[in-house]
Amino acid sequence: MELADRAVGFLLSFISTSIFTYYTFWVIILPFVDSDHFIHKYFLPQEYAILIPVFAGVTLLCFLSVFIGLVMLKSKKKKA
């Protein structure tokens, strides 16, 4: 079990680091690269640099709100 936990932890760390590196390069470095450079074909348009995190944040807040609401309803039913 410990090996599986390590593998999952390593995978999550690798994915997080990859996403952070990609997003950082996309938002901070790419605007200073010429628009006709070949590297631009590997990145979405700049508008998505704001839309994707906002959408992810709103989705996360919705799931957290539903989860907290369900936990509150369950705890209310146990008291009654």
C-alpha cells in the first residue's frame, strides 16, 4: 500500500509541476515571443489564460458548496 501511495503522490506532483510550468510559460514568457514563432502553435489563445482558471475556480466553489450543504443536511438528520 505504501508503494501505491508513493506512486500516486509522485504522479500528482509531476502533473502539478507540469501544469504550473506550462501555465507560467504561457502567461509570463509567451507574450514576449514573436507571434510568428513556431512555439505559439502549442498554446491556446491568451483569453483562455484567464477563462480556464476562472471556470475551474467557480466549479470548485460549486462542488465545495454542494459538499458542505450535504454534510450539514446529514448532520441535521442525525440530531433529529
